[in-house]
Amino acid sequence: MKNCCRYILLVLFLFTRADLFASVYNGGLYFKSHSAPSVDRTSLTLNDDKPFDVSNEFTISFQMWVRNNEPDFGSILHLYTNTNQLVRFSFVAGGRRHYPALVFNEGMVTVDSPIEREKWIPVSLRMDMNNNSIAVNYNGKDTTIMVPLSGSTHVRALFGHAPEYLADVAPVNIKDVKVSQDGEQTCEWKLWKHNNNICFDEMKGAIARAESPYWLIDDHIEWKQIYKGNISGRLDVAFNALDASFYLVKPEMVEVLDENGDIVDEIKVQGGPARAIFRRASALSAPAFPEIPDRGRRGQRDHPH
């Protein structure tokens, strides 16, 4: 029996061309920090909390923005291995100022670099299982900590608030998260296009799932409902920017909608050319929404990925 789901089509409006570039530049995930109650602080699990398989090396890199007017301390990234090793990248107190640091069990190694605010900073962590070490590069400054990683073949990654760790979350924005396994990049989450609390990676569609998210791109967009209906089975949607047309590709036909949501054409499908139409429309302009598999889910698609 086919599963039916309700589909609501929303259109993304960009206020100005300048705002388009601003949204791309300032995209990312805002981590709710000290000003929010502990249960409302933001977390982001990569790969839907499934471990990354590795043999010798695991690398994660990202861009980080430290916000002004909030205390610059708290956790940023947690890495877990199948051998029960846990490493945290955090901002910690040290003397008269705070530092970036790698925290392992009861040990800690600080990065001798000031915490810079209100600019995007490149950060990367590289776990070397053969040499039992983790190297962090913070804004061009390298620091290495020795950690017993021998035998580690799986790594999970979590940003921000961790359920078992009640310390504060650092006041940061994160974007452009990349993961490499054994020297090969396998995932990239830009953290701007999203579907409610989910963001898909650019390479294979792996899920990054946020709790209590605040997506910065939402400051630059507004949504307008133009279509509402029930579907049975799979639905693909593409947007042709050349004439502001939406293509609703159903198993039996393709409906063409104008920018107001009115059906202006119906193309009956015989022999399965519907997906070819979808690909042709997608080639003209990026799809407005990701493909929606028939998983029996019911609900509203709030955002693009």
C-alpha cells in the first residue's frame, strides 16, 4: 500500500542580490551559548551520529566565528573513538586570558594563540592512530597532543552541547565542516541550506543533525507558501530560474507551476521520462528542494537542505 504524505511548497525569496552574497558568506550554525539554559544550548551531530570508519587517520576541519559580548569559554568539538577515548576542543581559562585547548581525560594542552573574535578562523584536528597523536591547527598555529589511539577504528563527532558534558558551550558560529578518512575527503557540510534541524553534506547526502539550532541564513530569507497538496509515492521538485517555474515530478505526470503556485502545464508520463525532465530543469537552475524519498513521512518541508 502506497504511503501518502502532505507536501507544502515554499518559495525562497532573497531580499536583494547583496543579501544573497551575504547569506552565503555569513551562513553557518549559530551555537546558543551562555545566554541560553543548558537544555537549550545548541549541538550538532555529524553523520547522524554514526561513526566514521578509519584505519590510520581522521581529520575534521571547519570555519569558526567567535562572537563578541559573550564570555569566550566553553566546549566546541567532541571526538569519541570506539576505544573510549574522548578528546574535546574547547576555550579554557588560563591566567589572565582564555585559550583554545585540546582536553583529553584530565590532561589539557593549550594552543598558544589568542582567541580572535568577529572573523572566520580556520580550525582543523587530525587524529593519527599510528602515531597516537592529535594535531590541531588553529588559525595557522599548530599544537599536538599525545593520545593512545592505537586500535581506534571508529570516530564520532559532535559540536557544541554534549549530553554527558554539562560544561558551557562556547559562543561560536560554525560553517564549512569537512571530514577526511584516511587522507580522502568524504563529507562536507556547508551549514547553510537546511531542512528544519537537518543539513545534508555536499558529497553523499550524509546528515548533520542539530538540536536547538539557529541557522544564520534564516536572517536573510523569507518563505511564502505557494502550493499545498497530497502526494502518493515519490515527488521530485526542481526550480527553473529562467522563467520562475516549478516542476513537480510525480510518477504519472509532471506538473508545471508558476511563481504564484498556479498549474500552467501538465505533462503526462509514459515509459518513465519524468526524471529526465527533472534533470533538465535542474540543469537550468539548482533544485529548489532535495528529492523526497517515499518513506511514509508526513509533514511540511520547511527549508532546502
